[in-house]
Amino acid sequence: SATASGRRFEVTYSDEKDGALDPLKKREFFAAKRKAMELGGYRNEICITQTAELTNMADAVITLENGGIAVTPQS
């Protein structure tokens, strides 16, 4: 959990953990990750994915282009 070490961590990171999954399993995986974040007491996750469809499940999308950073809230 976010407090197992005695320290409070509020952010978790993952890098392309969905790569080998089919489209249905990717959606299920990200829904399960969101529940695990809730249970673990995490406030945010930064997730790197190349699956455009999964950006619809995100609260915000961070894009890196031409040396700049853009944050786009999702509705």
C-alpha cells in the first residue's frame, strides 16, 4: 500500500504495462489499476501507454512534443 513503508506515497508510475494485452484486457487492466490505487491510498498515477483508446480512461493526458509539455484534462 501507499503507507507500507511508514511513508506516505501519493503517486505511482507505470511504463507500458498494457503492451501485450488485447483491447478488452487493456480496459479491464486499467479499471483494476484504478481500483488498486483507491485501495492503496494513491492520489495519482502517471502511466505511459501507446494505446490511444486508453487516454479516454485518463483524468488528464500529458503529451511531450517538440521539447514542450502539454497537459490536457479529459472530461
